Amino acid sequence: MTHTPAAPDATPAAEAAQEPAAVTVARLRAAFDTGRTRPLAWRRAQLAGLRSLLTEQSDAFLAALRADLGKGTAEAYRTEIGFTLNELDHTVAHLEQWLQPRPATVPEVFRPAEARVVRDPLGVVLIIAPWNYPLQLALAPLVGALAAGNTAVLKPSELAPATSAAIARLLPRYLGPEAVAVVQGAVPETTALLEQRFDHIFYTGNGAVGRIVMAAAARHLTPVTLELGGKSPVVVEPGVDLAVTARRIAQGKFLNAGQTCVAPDYVLAIGASAKALESQLADAVRELYGEDPATAPEYGRIVNERHFDRLTALLDDGRTVTGGTHDRASRYLAPTVLADVSPEAPVMQAEIFGPVLPVVAVPDLDAAIAFINERDKPLALYAFTESPQTKRRLTEETSSGALSFGLPVSHLAMPELPFGGVGESGMGRYHGEYSIETFSHTKAVVDKPLA
Ligand code: NAD
């Protein structure tokens, strides 16, 4: 399928027509200051608009996602549109309950009095989205921002230009300019936005830019949520069902051609599991994408040549078990498994963020835990084990944004779970009620009678 109905909006002329950042923020702040965003009815109306945008314009978004990342229709629907609808519907179903004031106990000495905790909207929030799930990671935070009664500026990623243009063109048909402004652009446009005063900044992307965002926010004392990445390990113990293990690792790893923040980055295979896992991973790739993944309709492409070159430079590390083939013109890189990888190899230094899976052998669980703890705290840690003791040790002796036994990646699609990192993998959390917490001020209210 070739694209794209949304492409004309990506022209420099369209971007040049954007109003100054200060004007955009002033308009959204004036709207917020009227108080109109506070009632539940306004919030529900915005979420209904967002729902219509996703359902009525799904074809345009699917075409844009294919143009940007070669995303197959089924995967794109599930991980971008369906995911966001699920988040939205969960929010709509529970919002009234989440916004109820919560009574607090008043200590004897202050009685008679009542106390409660209320959730106050913050004001104008800025959402800066990355390119890898360019629709989901723009609109899922927006669900929380609007549900919490804020107005929002949305900055989609310039590295997913078709999706960015589709959002900018289509979203204003469903949400008014006093509720949400979409600002397209790259570093200069984002820098101009970051000079403005926001009431919260929600950034998803890499840690280097996360530091720029946080420094800019500090000038206005604006709180930030930083949804970052890093190397998410998978621990595999001997004795587990390696066919099931390999299939679930491959499903999580090669989704979106490995360009997923919570993708398994590398495998720490304990003892005898390393050798046995290799052939199972190769089988799992074949099962998922056939003999030639280049022709598999659901296998994606690398976002751009810079990332393609970065990834192909990692292919010499270790021994290639499966994959390794690539084509720069189409930015295709086969699902690749590397065995006998040394911890010092380049592929083990930074987040891979592509379809290359190194397997590192470690002698035992102690070594696996030490390996994890010597490095930055991961966004997610996965383990395949049947041992309650191993589960307990990994839970208590490691720190990561999330921990999942037997199921990589899927925790992010469970809206009752917080989604966020710790240390280098980020700060703050969202999804479901955690988004309301993030985009609200939790205010203490005391009421003591005067007589
Ligand atoms: P990116 O290049 O699209 O950048 C993200 C955003 O930052 C874009 O909107 C971009 O315009 C803006 N930006 C870039 N440079 C800037 C600058 N100098 N000043 C201000 N703004 C700037 O995306 P990326 O950073 O390549 O994203 C990939 C990273 O994001 C990976 O590390 C991945 O793990 C992480 N990630 C995390 C999550 C999560 O939810 N925790 C989700 C997806 C991706």
C-alpha cells in the first residue's frame, strides 16, 4: 500500500503557517481559566471526540503508520488504535469514580472537622511524543490529560512525518482549538514550546532529550513525566518450556521491528538454557514471519537510514543464529538472533531498539541478578521461570519500571497497571487512574465549622 492522504500537511508551507508557541499556549490557558474544562461533561465530550477521531479516521492513521514504519494493518490496529481505544474506554468507564473526593480521617485534636482529598486539573500540559508508536504515544497521554480536565499542546514526532501530519490534519476536526493544539515540527519548534510555561510536561523518548526537557521545565518549576527507554533484559532459567519461552520472547522483540520501548533487549540465559534456546528462537521467528520475513505483511521496517545504519553495525557481534540479512533501500532488517555475545560487545552497550536479539550466557541466577544490577535500571525486566524462589528474588533484588514473568511487553496494555520507568528509564507513570494522578494536583481540603 502506498501512502498518503495526509502527506500534503507535512509540507514546509503548512509548518510555516503554525502560530507562535506563545499564542497557542495563551489561547489554551485562557480556555482553561474560564473553568469550562472542569466539569465531567466537558471531559467526557473531549474523550468522545477522541474516540470518534480514532474510529472514523482509522484508515487514514493505518495508511500513515504504514508509510512511516511499514506497520502491518493488524499490528498497527492492535498496538496503536485498539490500544488507545482500550485506554480511553477504561478511562470513560471509571472517570466519575476516580474524580470523587476521598474522605480523610481528621485527628481527634482538630475535630469537629472534615477533610478530603480532591483532584484538581493542572492547567495547560505539553505532550511530546516519539516516532515508534507515533499515534499511541501521542494520544494515550492525551486521554489522561483531557480526562483530568486540562487543555493540551501535542507535539508529535517529526520522525514519523505521515502520522504527525495525519494527527495535525484530523484531530482539530474532533477537538476544539481551545482544548488541544497540535504543533508539528522538530527541534526548533519543540525548543520554542519548551520556552513557554506549562503546568506539566509529559515527554516520551530518549534520555538525552529527556534531560533537555527537564532542564527547560526547571526554569518554570514545571513538573515532568519522563517516559524513557533502556535495555530491558529477559532472564531464562533452565528447565522451562523453551518453545513457549522463545515464542513469547520473539513476539515481544520483533513487534514493530524491535522498535518498542519495552521490547526484550537481550536474553540472559542461565546455564544449559542458552544453547537450547537458540534453535527455539529461530523456529519462533519462522513461525511468526515465515521463511522470508521481508515478504511478511506484518513485519515492520526501520524508521530511517540513521537507525538502520546504527543497527546493521551491531550485526558482527557474536554468532548469527537466524536473520542478519538487510536491505538499506527498503530499511528492512531481518529478525536477528545473536548467540555467544560477550557483555563487552557494542550490542550490549546501549538500547538496541531494533530487531536484533543478543543471547548472553550466565552461569546462575546470582550472576543474572548481578548483571542486571550493575547496569541502568531497566524500563522492564522479564523472566521465564517456574520457580517461586526465583520470582521472589527477582522481585526483591532488582529494580525496574515493570517486572513480568512469562509475558514480555503486554503489561503496558493492562490499564490498571502503572506504566513508567525508574532511574535512567524514566520518572512518573501513566495509564488508567495513574494518568489522572499524573495530570492532576492532589489537593488537601479541610473544612472546620466556625462554631
Ligand atoms: P524522537 O526522536 O521522536 O524524539 C522524541 C521527541 O523529542 C520528538 O517529538 C522530538 O521532536 C523531540 N525532540 C528531539 N530532540 C529534541 C531536542 N533537542 N529538544 C527538544 N525536543 C526534542 O524519539 P526517540 O527519542 O528516538 O525515541 C526513542 C526512545 O524513546 C527510546 O529510547 C525508547 O525506549 C524511548 N521510548 C520510551 C517509551 C516509554 O513509554 N517509556 C515509549 C517509546 C519510546
